[in-house]
Amino acid sequence: MIPKETVDKIIESSRIEDVVGDFVSLKRRGTSMIGLCPFHNEKTP
């Protein structure tokens, strides 16, 4: 198992938008980012 300290370090040094943005096209909506779920056939977020 990965040590909690390692997980905490990764979480602190990474922005979720950067991680998810590698797999999902994100668009800014106000102060949030939105994108389509990669596991469903959605057409609108």
C-alpha cells in the first residue's frame, strides 16, 4: 500500500483540473470546470 505521506504529498502538489484534464476535455463555467463523464454517453455536463 502507498504510504499516507506519499498520497498527501501528491494531492498537495497536483491540481485536480490538471489530472482530469489529461483524460477529459474541461471547460470553465464561472469559477468551476466542467466536462463530460468518460464512462457514460452524455452530451451535456
